[in-house]
Amino acid sequence: MTDPNHMTDEHPSARPVAVVTAFRAPEDLVGRIGALNAQVDKVVIVDDGSHSLGRLDLEDPDVVAIELDENIGIAAALNVGLDKARELGATHVLTMDQDSTLPSDYVAEALRHLERLQAQGRRVAAVAPARFGEFLVSTRPGTPHPRDPIQSGQVVPMSVFDEVGGFDERLFIDGVDTEFTLRARGAGYDFWVLPGSDMDHSLGEKIPVMLFGKHLTLFGKKRNHYYHAPFRTYYAVRNGLVLWRLHHRGNLGWLTRRTLALFWVTALGIVLSADRGAQFVATVHGLGDGVQMRLGRIPERTLRALARRRR
């Protein structure tokens, strides 16, 4: 593996900029930003309306902190970061969540891999980690192409954003990365995993799936459910339906597999979570708004309904 400190020597024309979205930024984000800063030209961190960056020590000329006045969603926050990265002269953008950590040589390796693919005439949308947390990224059979790469850890040429556009702000959160993936593939690009790369990424609270008092094992692996708050369930269900409306042409099989996986996760949340009533209400409201294509921030009526069921 390459020493990341020599990245600019190996890629003299590359100016990678990291765009990190934050919300109620944790104290250890400072360490993650410092580690990223060693790999890229600049780091842009966008606080999505939680006003939490002021208490962190981010005084570094290569770190640009942007605090948004209100919570406008991860898609819009990413787009604000992309605009700033473009202004800073970025040739490539590394998109990151606040709870993700990459190996110290990741960006240099991703740039090298991307250049090899482009030299072969490939239209590369992004290079993404091969593993995140405990999960190996699922790829299309017999290919190095991830089925549904998460946004965090992707190295994307700025030219791709220039052609395809940024993230769909109507979705607000959840499915934002998937929508971008489908749009980029529709434009003739594809995504690639970086072989051997492993990103540390938080997936939420792990709840064991129990059956007759025993931890359920399927295909030799103990199964768990990763808990998300009801408002996240609302966005996941709603946006899952919206993806069908926006990208069903040419993606029926892919969207069917994704929807079945979403059904499984949502059902487990309703059955296993302590707030199962609120999870059910979030699912119903998400289905209704998805069918009606009511997008943007979660409605206040839904938040009130969730609060009533959590009492």
C-alpha cells in the first residue's frame, strides 16, 4: 500500500476534496477530520442545521466548516459541500458520513484504481469501499460492481457530478445514494469497489433476531436487526417507493431485490423494536406519502403521530 503522504506526487493533477456531512457532530469527529486531511487536498464539513461545529477544534487552514441555518437534509448538505469543493478546484470528491473512518491510504489507492479503469476506457462514476463495518459489499454476480454502494467512502470525479448532477434534495435522507447510483448508471457510468478496502462505519444499534429463544442463524450466520428511529423508517419506506417512480425503467429486477430487503428490515423493526407501534405508523405514513409522491422533510402530522405512539 502507498504512503498517503506521497499521494500528490503520484497524482500531481488530482485535487481530491473530502465532503463530510455532520449532524450533532460527535467529539471524535475532530480525529476523523484530521485523518482525512492527511489524504486529501481540503476537507469541507457541512453541519446540517444542528450548530454543533463551534464546540469542536477545527481550526485548520485546510478544513472548511459550513454551518447551515436549518436542517435541510443530507442530500442538500452534500450539494452545499459539492459546490464548495468545486469552488476550491476539486478534481475528485470523497463523500463521507461523520461516523465513517477510512484506512490511511484509501484515497491514494482509490485514485490509482480509478485511473487504471479510465485508462481502459471505462466510464467510472465512483470507486467505493469493498467492505463497511462487518459487511462485504454485495456486487453484481461475476463483476466488481457494487449493487447499491453507500454514499460514504465514494471517490467521485467532479466531472461525473458536472454531467449527472448532484444529489436529489427532494428525498431529504435515505435512498439519496441509491438514487444517485441509478441516475449515474442511466447515464452510462458504473461503480467499482476498491479491492481489499475496509471502511469502519456505524450501522445503528444491533438487535439480535431471536426465534424460540435462540439467536436466529441463517446460512451459517447469526442474524441481527440494526435499529433506526421511526422517522428514518418513514424516509426509507417513502423513498423506496419513490425510487420505483423515478427509475423503474431498466431497473425492475434490481429494485425488486432492494424492495424485498427493505420489507425484511422494516418488518423486523415493527416486530423487534421497543417502539414497534411508532415503527408501524412510520411505515404506513411512508407508504402513503410515497404513493402520493409527497417529498421533502417529514410532515409535522407524521412527527406528531409518531410522538403519540411512543408515549
